Amino acid sequence: MPVPTIIIFGASGDLTSRKLIPALFRLDSTGLLKEECQVVGMARTEHTSEEFRQLVEPKVKEAILASGQSWFAGTWSRFARRLHYVAGDAALPQGVRVLGDWLKNREADPGGDRLYYFAVAPELYTEIAARLGEAGHNREERGFRRVVVEKPFGRDLASAHEVNRQLNEHFSEKQIYRIDHYLGKDTVQNILVFRFGNSMFEPLWNRRYIDHIQITVAEKVTVGKRAGYYDTSGVLRDMFQSHLLQVLSLVAMEPPSQFSADRLRNEKVKVLDSILIPSPGEALASMATGQYTGYHDEKGVPQDSRTPTFAAVRLQVDNWRWKGVPFYLRSGKGMTNRYSEVTIQFREPPFRLFPQRLGHEPEANRITIVLQPDEGIKLSFQTKVPAIEGTELQARDLFFDYKGTYGSLPEAYERLLLDAMQGDASLFMRGDEIERSWEIIDPFVKSLAEANAPKPESYSIGSDGPPSANELLAKEGRVWQKLG
Ligand code: BG6
């Protein structure tokens, strides 16, 4: 069990109180944190440790109750003793000095393992890393020194490359853990288990049997309080560059020779390397964008903003396995439901032997991997409708229900924090992986910024996105799966 000191920069932010501390609290409750493990929050506002505990408690409680777990005040008080607070600006030498003093005097295992979590604004990642490095807090003499970096990691290829370069001046690749919280979700990890832990799906997992693949991450929420950040980002940067491409790479990768961080990530990078980079013209032709009505009324959004809150993108993975199989990705805010899924749409049988039941379109086989919220896997296939006379077909589903089978699933951040403490980087993105993802998304973002680019089409809140998203598939004779 890990005993590191976990230092969270950006302790007063939402991520810390809504995700990180609740995740650590749950790890503690399940006995996965050693007694001596301490958590030090750092931010600029002056607080005592006791005030910090009181500040985060209601938000942690809310997060725990929201996930259906019970709240025990006694368990919290015991956990809260691990929480400490250091006031200071970690982007300045003085701030890191204050932190250094705290560590020198209070660290349970002096000079032992340390996990630095950057839950701060992205422009501070490299500043804080530099200050830690200059003060020698990157040196692994008695224990590890790892940094966990949140997203967004850059806003295009050039800036991501620069963040990597600057981080690498003080921390080696092995010390850097770049978060994509989708990789912490059990259902996302299960994509690999489904493919490579079974023998019956993988032989079919290729261009011979698969017609196309859809990846959808739909959100019901609108941008709300995050409009300031979101308007400078948009759905392509916010969702596609990271979450959707990560899911795609797990769906499309070759089996690694071993289930280890580098072997796994090598295979993911190979998939990303196989994705064709479109010219600006091709990017516009293989994308549909939308903006929900009322987006301009969100606080902090300029009236003339053309930031897309929805996008549908067609990508081609140009390799032996996938040549000619389109990957359709879509994501948006303000949609019907919170719903994420991967659809593996198989080809029609080569010959139609049986008539279809009246009123039921013929449907080819389909595997639907529901990532959230009703986690599960659905296998759709044709059945004979019971009848004394004749043979008519109708598609029916076999469904594996994750929660119904296993109960509640762990939160992504629990898994990721534990893995980072244990030194397993499999579920974190490597520097080259992030850079390649930006290289794929950049042409789509840039083509939208051109003066002659079409404005995102408006769609109403609570819909499935703009009609142009349907046209993107319709022109190739396909349709999106209905949102669950
Ligand atoms: C974040 C994005 O990375 O992922 C948010 O910045 C988005 O805009 C969120 O809402 C979605 O995560 P989840 O786990 O709720 O699907």
C-alpha cells in the first residue's frame, strides 16, 4: 500500500474538492491508503489546515452522496486528519520554499515518495514544474517524485509540444502522469478486456466484418459556469482531442505483447499514427458542427462566438485492419441525455435468405458498448419471430448490465490516483500520444477558424445535435445510433 505524500496544487479549485479529495477519501475507506499517507493542499488563499478541512467537507460529502454511498462523519474525521494545507503561490520560488519547509518539518516519511498533482490552470503546469525542479524537489534520491498533470494539455500541437519540452526539463517522461479521466473509467478499460480477454470477438474485429464504428459522448449539461474556459476551447479541443481519441485508440489498437504501460501505449500511438490527417478542405467536408441555442447568453460568451458545442467528425484509420472502415465520432453539450457509447456496426450478411418482419428494417449485427451512464454491452442479432407458419426475422438484444452484475463502479479518479501512487502509467497518456492527438485534431479546429468556414449550426437544447450531423452519415448511407 502506498505511503507517499500527495501534494495537490490548486487546492481551492473544484477539481480538488469534487473529485480528488473524494477519491482519496474512498481509497482510505476501502483501506487502500496507508495510515501515514498525507495529503497537502496548496493554494494562494490563506487558510489553516483545519479551515481547509472544513471548506472541502461539504463538497466531498455531496460527491459521496451523489454516487449513492453513505456518509459517515466519523470516517471523514479520521480521514481529514491526513489533510493539511499550505498557503502560497507554487509558481513562485517563495511558494515552493514554504512547501519545502512544510515537507521538511512534517512529512511522515522525510524525503520519501511524493506525488505532485497539478490541479491548476494549464498555464501554471510548466511554471510549477520549473519551481519544483529549481528547488531540487524533482530528484528521486530517497523516493519517487511524480507529477500528475490534468487536461487541457496544450491547445494545439505546438503548445502541447512546448509543455512537454518544458516539463521534461525538470521531470523525465517516467515521472510524468498525464490524466485523461476517461481512461480511469472501468467501462473504458473493459474495451480491452472485451477484445483481448475473449476469443470470440477479435477474429471479427476488422474491415472484413465491420462496416463502421461510432463513438458518441453526449452530455445533457450545458457549459454553465465554465463558459469562460469553454469558449476558448470548444468541443473539439475539450472532448475530441482527449476522450474521444483515447476511446478510439482502445477500440482500434492491436493487442499489445504485454499489459504494461509502454507496450500498451506503443500500440495506441500506432493507431493514432495511422489516422489520416486531413487538409483544411477535407476537414470541413468530414465534419459537422453545432452550437446549442442560448449559448450566447451564457455568462462570459461573446455575442459573436462561433465556438462549437457539438461536433461530428469522420476519421479514417488507414492501416491493414481498418482500411475503408469509417470511424464516426460525435460529442456535444446540451443534448438529450448524458450518454456515451461505442457502436461496432457489422456488415450485412452477404445474402438475405429470410424475409424481414413487416415494419422492421433489416439490421446488421451490432455491438454497443455503453460507457455511461447505464454501463453495459449490448449484442444485437436477428432472431426468428415465433410462428407456426413462415420465417420472419426481427433484431433482438443480449444485454450485459455492469451495475446489475457488479454493483456500483469505482470513480475514475480513484483508480488513476492509486495507479499513479503505484507507478503504473498504463492509464495515463504519454507525451507522444498527446502530441499526435493534437496533430489529428488541429486541422479540424483550424479549418473552422478560417474566415469562409461555415458557422456552427444551431440546435436546440435537449436534441440530438444539428441536422448536419445526420447528413454527414446519410451521404454515406448510414445513420447514427439513437441516443440511449
Ligand atoms: C471534461 C471536459 O474533460 O470531461 C468537460 O472538460 C466534460 O467539458 C467532462 O463535461 C465529461 O466527463 P464525464 O466523465 O462526465 O463524461
